[in-house]
Amino acid sequence: MTCSGPGFRVGFLAIMLALAGPAIAQAPPRPAPNPPPTTAVEIEAFSQGAMLGIFFHAFGHMVISELKLASTEPEEDAVDELSTILLSTVMIRVPESEGESYAQVIMGSALYLKFSAEELRAQDKGIPFHDEHPPDERRVANILCLAAGADPHHFFLTAAKAGILQDRLRRCAETYQERQAVWDELLARAVEGRKSRGMLTLEVVPSRNPTYRRFEQVFEQGGDFDQMLVFFVAMGRLPRDVPIVVKDCGVANGFWSPREAEIVLCYEMLDHVAQTFTRAAKRAPN
Ligand SMILES: [Zn+2]
């Protein structure tokens, strides 16, 4: 088992600073990207972005659970909203060069859900009615609306192309600001007076599958992932340390385990995401 270096041990407060930072109107304009990714390099970048999106979804479950946040929404909706708001808020408040990494995570997540939904529809399947997660199309729309609300220059066109109607798109900036304020207050109240300073740690368990070895490097090298953790864990005070465990699971998954008090990211999930993007690239018109 490979444990992370000091770079991965981060305490929980910068997001509060980020949430209290400059107004979103000051966000620099960025060109709208033009999905779907088609080259191997693009597919790799979007797959890693989507995998980080899965991590931040699990991170959202962990934050709600560990900080005992109250929410009237179904938790899956709340978690998508929280993770997208965290990513979007930091994205628009860091220098543009760093913001690209956050945009990549949001874009990768939305596109992965979009392509998954397309595949399920082509097979005449969909998210079963009893699944806790809402249908992928709705998740895509909610994620892109919040991101477009935070950073229209980067996400408006993608959101429009994804089928969000103009009427809703016009209200996305307001939605983002309202929901960001709600989460800002919820998080601030939840960490108020807390003395604990739980840390996130990263444990990359080597895969038994040789084809997943390259995925180990994605997590071990840290890079953007490392920086994002520094940002996000610095958002408050976790009551206890939370390991992020990257390992073989036997199934494609990425989740928060309240019982084990750990976030699990499976190599199989990154493989599944990469395959989904590869199939989507093949379907894309030349
Ligand atoms: Zn979930």
C-alpha cells in the first residue's frame, strides 16, 4: 500500500475563503470547449476529469455525513449540487490557468453522465425507478446549469448543446448564486466552533490487474488531484481523518462508505469511464 506524502494531508477552510471571495462577475471569460473528446489525449483528460467528478460526488456524501448537514432534498441531488458548487466556486476564483482543471472535472462529469445516458437509452434501459440516483439526463442538466450559472463563458454553450432550454439557462446564474449562498451558510454553521481538524489521506493500493497500472499513476502522481484536495479539504473541520482508498473492487464504483469512514475509488470505475468516452468518440461524427 502506498500512502501519500505530506502533500495529501490537508486540513478543512480554504473553501470558506473561496466562498467568501470576489464576486463571480469578475470571472475571466473562457472559450467554450467543443465536446465530445475524440483524440486519445482528450479522452484521457476527460476520463480523469469524470473520475475526479465521481470522487467529488463521494466527497459530497462524506461532507454531508461527517458534518451531519441537514438537507430537505434527496441526498443524491444535494450531493451533485454541493460538489458542482464547490468545484464551480473555486473554478471562478482561482487564476484562469488553474480554473481549467476544475472546468475539466465538471465537463468530464457531465459528459460521462450524458454518454452513459445515451448508451442506456440505446439499449432501451435507463436508471431504474428505485435507484437512489436521479436519471442521468437530469443530473447532466442540473450540473451544467449550475456551472453555466457560475461561469457562462465556459459552460453556457455546452449547457445549451446538452438540451437545456433558453428559459432555464437564463435563470442558471440566479440558481447558482442562491444555492451557493445556501451551502455557504450550511457549511459555515456546520463547522462553527469545531475544534477537530480531520485530514484526508490518499492510499493507492497497487492493482492486481496489469492493465490498471497506468491508473495507479494517475492517483499516485497527484497533480491536479493533489491541489484540489488541498483546496477542498481546507474548507472546514472534519471530525476525523478520512482515507481515500484507490483499489481493485471487482466492480466499477466510486463511493463514500460511512461504515468504514472512507472514500473508495475503484480502478474498474476509471476503466469504465475511459471505455465510455472511447465508445462515445467512435460514435461522434467526423
Ligand atoms: Zn451518490
